[in-house]
Amino acid sequence: MNEITLKDIWKAKKRIRSSLPPTPLIYSKALSKLTGVPVYLKLEQLQPTGSFKLRGASNMIASLSKEDQQKGVVTFSTGNHGFAVAHAASNRGINAVVCVSKRVPKAKIDALQESGAELHIEGESQDEAADVCLRLQEEKGFTLIPPFDHPEIIAGQGTIGLEILKELPEVETVLSGLSGGGLLSGIGLALKETDPAIEVIGLSVEKGAAMDDSIKAGKPVAVPEHPTYADSLLGGIGMQNRYTLPMISRYIDQRLRLSEETIARGMAFLYESHRFVVEGAAAVGAGALLEGIVQPKGPAVVVITGSSIDAHSHFEAVKSYLNGS
């Protein structure tokens, strides 16, 4: 395995800076009052495709040779990475194919169909969609743009860490969702190689936390997927995982699992306090702080990862929380 370095993240920042300006970092008065420390929100839902995934996809596609770009690209996704690949490829006139499982919500399927990418819907999990993707890569000669386990993807996501350090160099805690690990591998590398004392916390769903189970097992393991508000946190880490499993083990201080009630509370809070309509995966940091599951050192940053959710699903999540409160 070729080690990914802080230099790789700086190279990614240079590669994507003209198309992806920094996202805002805003102060959350409500969370700061609740936790007793300054809390800020990093607004990745404001990316053109609605999530942080555009950073990694843009970095990897921009790094491809002209020959590989002409052949086209293929990926598998629970939605957000598919949007990112479609958008980044379209900007460069590159053909993109996106493979998703039948479990991906209809709102994301509809959006992907409108993105200009060729869509393949097959399988009952992200792992099965990945198998379809690999088959098409071999048959058609496409370049695979993986969702998380690739140096250029990780480096692209790590640019979030550089932006946090620039805007808030005194940061002490960063919270974000943890699934395949591309996001927190990159952020963790950027932060920890700058200041090892910064605490990085990864938050997963209660059922189907593949990265957490894999770290506990000491190797990649397959886990069943279950319905959740945070569907973007579902999916395996890949049985041949090379990068994110060791990087998450190295750079993440805490891995915590959240209940559906906690995720729903985070979604409700972000709407009530900031008027943000975000997907469950983007609300895990807020939920963990609201429930006291994490008591951060401050200043703290919560990464709001994406907004790919339809109005009905958001309403149901908020209603579920309110009915139970």
C-alpha cells in the first residue's frame, strides 16, 4: 500500500480549487449553548451536488490521463458519490456510468437519472452494486472511480480538513459520519498530521456499521444492511480494502454508533435551529451532541455532509422524533 500523505491533500486542494471554492464554516449558537464550548458547522451540503463527495470525485477524475478520460468512468454508490461522479465527469465531457442497489431511495434514483449519467440498478446492497460495477469496468474498459478506498478520493475529501484548519486553527474536536471511511480518512490525516491532539470522532448507524465491525475484527467483514434515516452510512468497506480501514484505525479517536432516534433528533434540530434540510448521515454529529453522547473539547466542528433527502422522508424523520419526544 502506498501511504497517503499530507502533501497529497495539498495537491488535491490545488487541483480542485478553481471548481470547488471552500464551503462555509458557521457558528452554531444553539449547540454551543448546549455543550458549553464553541461549536461550528462545516456546510458540505452546499456543494453543487449537495454533498462532500464532489471533492474526491473531482480530484480523481481531474487526475486521470486524457486516454482514461476518453474511455469513460464507472462507479457504485448509495447516491451522493454517484451524483459527484456524474457532475465531475459531465464538467469534463466524460461518459459516466453509475451502479446502485435497489435499496437506494427513490429520490436519489430520480436525481441520478436526471444527472446525465447512465444508471444501472441491480442488487440488494452496495456490495452487490459494486460487483456489477467491477463487471462493467472489465467489459467496457471504464476507469473505476471508487466511493472511498482510493488515494485520490481520500485526498480530495481531506481538503475539508485543510479548510477547517485555515478558518479555525484552534479547533480541538471534529465530528462526522463514518461509513466506508474516505471522508474521515482524509480529514483525520489532514488534522492529525498537523496537530495530533485534535480529537476526531466517527459516527455510524446502530445496525450495519461495517467499518466499526471490521476494525473490531481486524479485517474487512460483510454486514447486513438495515433501513435507516442515515442510508448514506450503509454499505461495506470492500473485502479487499487497502486504505481506509488502516487509516481510520490510525486517525480516528472514537467510533460511536447512534440510534435512529438520535439521528432523527439531529435532523429535527438542524431544521429548527438553522433551517437546514439534511439527510440523516449529515445530522449524526448534531444528534450526538444533543444527546450528550459526545462531550467535546472546544472549539468543535460538526461536518454537515449532505442534503440528499426528499421532503417526505425528512418529514417522516422529524415527525418520528417529535412523536417520541
